Amino acid sequence: MPEICRFFGIVISMFYDDHDPPHFHATYGGKSAKISIKGPKLLRGKFSKRGLRLVLEWAAKNQNKLLADWELARHGKKPMKIQPLN
């Protein structure tokens, strides 16, 4: 599962050839979540309120890049790194 970003201890990654809807995975403090790119919104998992807020803010700012990475990963290609949240 390629890592595409890391910020404030949060790791963002995508699986190759994953299923719809377009999403990414976030891990932080031993917790993990599946986040929809469109929206963005929590699909499944548990995350701290602060961690989820940061992830959703980052995803909203990078929605087009995330969708491009989703297409790359769906076709077995390595997704591009995305700048972290500052």
C-alpha cells in the first residue's frame, strides 16, 4: 500500500487496484479510517476528532490530486506524493 502523504503523525495511503468508491486510507495513533475522496467524508473506521478534521481538510484541498492518484493506483501504477497539510 503506497504512502502518498504524511503530516502531524497521520499517514495517508492507497491500495493498488482497490474497489469503488474512490477513497484513501488514513492511520494515526493506532487507529485507521477509510475516507471517501469525493466529499470528502469518513466511510469507515475510528479516528480522533482532531485527526479526522485534519485529514478532511487536507483531502478537500487536494481532491483533484487524490482522484488522479486513485486512477493511477487502480491501474497498478504508483500514485504520486501529495504535499502535506501545513
